[in-house]
Amino acid sequence: MTILQVGLTDTTGALDAKLVAAAAHALNIQVMRDLPQAWDIKATVIFLPDSGHIPSGVWPVFLVDPSQMPQGAGGFHRGTANQPQSLVGATPDNDGWTMAASHETLEMLVDPGGNKLQSSRSITVEDGEIADGTSEFQYLVEACDPCEAEDFGYLIQGVPVSDFLTPHFYDPVAVAGTRYSFTGALKKPRDVEPGGYVSWVNPENDRVEQLRRIDPDAPPQIIDLGPADGITSLREWVDGQMGKQGLRTTAELSMAPQNKKLFDLGRERRVALSSIAQRRGFRPAT
């Protein structure tokens, strides 16, 4: 099996290089240890210190100044020769970008083309709750969107990373003991946690629709996004529609992380691990 390689790199020159390297290390653990428990994927993540030098075969995740990103441009894209790459907004005064980088890395690996659809039972909203429908939808395979909120993230070596769904997310019925997302946040197939969403193509009208729980205090909503343009990948098109409507995307996740407890704990954990690393460092004999 081919081993996919992702490279995390800072284009701003303003980020803490140690944090970027730590994030690359954490993402490498996530894609080597956690992701294969659910998905048949072999991949590694490396830290690229020079954003102007991307080795052949490496799919880059570019950390960029949010002010330089066009509206709706954050997230997964296809670069030269339609090869996968991601743009993640990042600033030195905010480390929410680590979870956004995890989100985009996972989604890029699970569906490199951005067009993968999985057929399963439809969903609807009844009495303010998500319920099974009577039809069939073709769900866009976005590995993190249904559980993307920071409340469902977790730490690897003190770096906050995103939860992600498993293939059982598309099962027709719930089965006791089944894991629908890595952390267990998703409790049943085609579930969406507060702060998340799921998109699909409705084969009855060929329009892209979306169930959103963007506002944790409001009931889920089903939105008609219209027909896709057929030019960009379906994921890019959906991301663009989200950005146009001012909804929370990974760009907002980067700039305004809402799980202060998780990020504070991560910083404390990184300080402790740095102290341990310094104690273990080489010291010439005197």
C-alpha cells in the first residue's frame, strides 16, 4: 500500500517554530496511530521548515495569514496538477489553528479528491431532533464536519486535534458498542454534534443539501445549497457556500477557538513535556 505523506509548513514566518513542529509531530501520531483504527489509510506528517521548498509527493498544509485568504478559501483545495493541498489560517497570538490543521489533514487523507460520496439512509428533522428519513442520500465524505467543534477534540502531546468520524457513520442503523467517531462523541449513524454539519447530494433533485447544528442552542436545520457548479471539487464548492453565508468554518476555528479549557490544558501539557525533554537532552561531560 502506498504511504501518503503530508507536510505542515508556516508561510507567515511569524508562528512559533517549536509549536509548528510539535503540531506536525502530533498530526503524525494521529494519522499513524488513530486514523488507521477506522480507515484503511497509511500516511505520515512531517514538519517542513521552508514553505518555499515542498518535496515531490508531499501534500502540503500551508499555515497562512488569515488576512491573505479570500473569503471561503480556507480548507481543502487542489493545487498544481490537481494534487491535494490545504490552507489553514494561523496567527502567532492564537493556537486554534492546530485543530483546524488536524481537521484539514484528516479530510484530505480520507478523501483526497474532495468528491467522494457514500450512499446511506436519508435524515430529516422531527420535533427539533435528527431522525431517519424514508429516502436515500449520497453523503459527501467529510471526515470531521459532523463532530468538528472543539468540544469534541482531544490532545496529542499537548496539541489539540480534531475528532473524526468512522465508516460506521454511514451505517443504516445503530448497533450497540459501535464507534461512530474516534472519541465516541457521535452516538449513532449520520448524527451531527452541536457546532457541526453534514452535506449530501439529494438524488431526487440533484441538489446539494446540508443539515447544520451551527448554533448549539438551536435545533438542527436542513438548508438547500443548490446545484454544485461542477467545476471545483464538491468539498471546495460546499466550503465556498459556507464562507459566503458567514457560517463557522475551519477559518473561524483557527481564529476563535471556543474550548478554552482544552487549549489551556494543551499549553500546560506542552510546558510539562518541554521540561521533560530538556532534562533528557544531551549535556557534555565536565
